Amino acid sequence: MDEAYSRAVKIALRMLFRRLGELVPTEARLKPKVASEDIQRRLGTMVEGLVPSGWQETALRELTARTFVLNFQGAAAALETELSSGYVGGDTTAWHILWVCFGDYGLTPKEIKMPCDGIANNFAHVRWSSYETRDPYNDVVVHEAAHLLHYLKPRHYGLPTRRHQERFVDVDFRYYELFAFACEAYSRVVQHCERRSRISFAERMPEDASSFPRSQMEELAALVLKAALARNGWKVIREATVIRRIPMPAKGLTKP
């Protein structure tokens, strides 16, 4: 029964995507999807700064391949990827892709609200209008790909595992959003070559950043500035957000 339902949902999604696509302006419909080279360029610094060296090549490859920017062509590719990955129900990522994409073209029903800039689970999906942001501290591609870092497991790619580290970055679930926001903002900070310029840019974040939740701005801006001041800013972000492991007692030792 579930399999039959999933097949029916996939047929409906593909048909609805085609029908709504006919209403998208021709220029927008023909605009190519964002190149993987652009996505990889945005993610390279983060991966190099956060992921152990032996895992970096695989992590960057997987993050690049799993990240989609949802203009019409990108959404078509993302939708097919999600539909091919298994069961699809009535409230799954595939539906979110549909409405996020067509919402940017004014084709979403009024009762459907999709205010998010992106979605991340097995794949990362970025709203087209958010990709073209004017906020100098914002990069939703980095934000959503950062979530993939704490979802994906190196052992699934045949990589040698590290003791007490299950994922590419073992982020504490309480800090998932802080981690992703810090990654995107700091990825903008490090684009400034001079240290003084990086610090100055980070200091202006509370006033100049427009797309981050104000409720988290104080904590986020403090972390980004601390990273800008440090010799290794990515290490600062990682240490502020990862799971704290409790040291195991050595063999032969017992508690008093």
C-alpha cells in the first residue's frame, strides 16, 4: 500500500511541476542551473577548515553533488534526485522543493507558506531568491551544506573512521543552527585578505547583516568576531558547537 501511494505521489509531483513550469517566464525557465564549480568554490574553505584532512576530498565532492540551487532548472534536477531516493509521501522534501521553487515565481497558492531560505537532510536545497542575496554576510549555500556536514557519515563512503567521531563534523544538536549561521558568515569574513579588514568586517555584522534571526544575533556575531580574531577561525567555530565527549577511564582504573 505504501509503495503504491508513493508511486502515485511521484506521478502527481512530476505532473504538477510540468504544469506549473509552463507558467514560468521563458527566460527564467531556460536559465541554466547553478554550476557545480560555483557551489564547490563556495564550500571549499569551510571544508578545509572543519573536516579532517583525510576526509576533505570526499566531503567536498559529496557536499557539491548534494547541493541544489532552486531556480527552475536546479529545482527540476533536485526534484528528480529526491524522487529517485526512495519513499515520497504527502509532506516530504520533494513537495517543499516544488513550492519553494514556484514561490519565487509567484505561483504558490496563498494558503501554502514556505518562508525558509533552504532545506537540508540527505541533500541541501537553496531558494533561488536567497542565493541572490544582497546581505554581505549571507551565503545560504554554505549554510545548508554546513548542515550536511553534521548529517553525513564518513564510513558510508569507505573512509577510515576516527575514534569518537561519527560524522564529518559532530555538531551538538543544540547548536545546529548556530553552527550553520556561523559557517556562512565566517565564509564571508575570510574573503577579506587582510586580518584588520576581516576583524572590521566581523565587527560590523550586528548592524549590517540583514538576513539572520535577530534573536540569535548577539551570540552569533560574538562567535564570528571571535573566529575573525583567532589564528584559526574555523577551529573556534568547531570547538564552540561540537559534541563534548566524556573521557573514558583508562583500562585497569576504577572510580574511587
